[in-house]
Amino acid sequence: MIFKPFMREGFFPLSVTFISSISRDGIRNIAPYSCIMPVLRPLDLICLASARKRDTLVNIRETREFVVNMVGTEFSNKVIPTAKFSPPAADEFDLAGLDEKPSETIRAPGIAGSYAWMECELFKVYEEPDYVLIMGKVLRLEVADEVLTRDGGLDIQKARPLMMTGSKKGMHFCTVTDIKQFEPFGAMFPDGKDPIAKQEEK
Ligand SMILES: Cc1cc2nc3c(=O)[nH]c(=O)nc-3n(C[C@H](O)[C@H](O)[C@H](O)COP(=O)(O)O)c2cc1C
């Protein structure tokens, strides 16, 4: 079957992250963002695509900071309350019944109950007429101990990361399954050694 090009996101499941930010006046805001990706190993950059009409975008431009909250499937009932239009003066933590987790390096708070928090400062903005790419630098990354494996990886059975695929009708929420296959990064290189490992140790 051939699909229209704009249907591309229906075929790679996207993380549903919650971006928390504050306005210049300190009003707390939350919005789900799925168009988000890390920018290459071993960098500490993260990139999100934002439509122009977003309080999140206004807040990030004004305060130059935000938190990427990674959540489990138990947050699925918080997606619509935080995605619905609400006036910039509304406190979206209160609206969605969510508590804050104070951040260590920035003023914008994280969301309590998430399994990971990325405290970010604005690094660069790429402007297009209809959208903006926001590049953030992760200043601090905290992950809840309960969702970590013994070797410090993400135990996806415990975290059950909230994800979704889009279809013509809307959003289908899902999570991931561990297929019990592991490969070291070095396996990609002829000598079996991962050249980036040294940079990550620094
Ligand atoms: C699952 C989901 C993912 C979304 N991802 C994005 C996204 O990546 N970029 C974006 O601009 N809007 C995205 N949205 C829409 C915003 O979350 C929504 O417009 C929200 O009201 C924006 O809030 P704000 O004005 O407080 O920033 C998404 C909505 C949902 C439900």
C-alpha cells in the first residue's frame, strides 16, 4: 500500500515526552512532544520540532530552559489534558493534576512520577515559517533508580515508556518490548572497538 508522505510518523513509533517549562512570570506549563530526538552519540544535545503556536516555544525563547520528562504508560491519561489548548496564564500542573519535581540546574520544574528528567538549556533555534527546531543542551539527566537495570541501562519492563504511532484517525498509544538481543557498539567497527567510548569516558 502506498501512503501519503505526511503519514511517515505512523510507521515509526514515537516517544511521548512531556516538556515542562515556565513563562517569564513563572507560570508553569506542560505539553506532550513526540517530535524529539537526541543528536548523535556522544553529544549532549536534544532536538525538538515545535509548531509556532506553542506556549512551550514562547517559554523556551524567554527563559532559555525546559525539562524533557520521560514517562511511563501510566501517564497516558495526562496526554489530552496537557495537549488541550489552555490560556498562557493557566498553570498546567494544576490543570492536569500533576506535581512538580524541582530541578537542580534550572528554574523550570520537572514532573513528579516521570521515570527520567532532562534539564535543558536552549542551545540553538532553527527557524522555518511553519515550525521551529529547538536544540537543547542537557545539563542534568536523572533517572529513577527503580527503572534501571544492574548495569545502568533502562529496564523497559519496569519503565514501560509511553509511545505512540499516528494513523489517519488519530494517535495509538503503546510501549516497547525487549527482544533480548544485545550488541556492543564496537560490533559496528572492523576492529571491534568503539571509537566513541573514549570520548564518553571524559
Ligand atoms: C502525543 C502528542 C505529541 C505531540 N507532539 C508535539 C510536537 O512534537 N511538537 C509540537 O509542536 N506539538 C506537539 N503536540 C501538540 C502540543 O502538545 C499541544 O498543541 C499543546 O497544547 C501545546 O501546549 P503549549 O501551548 O502549552 O505549549 C503533541 C500532542 C500530542 C497529543
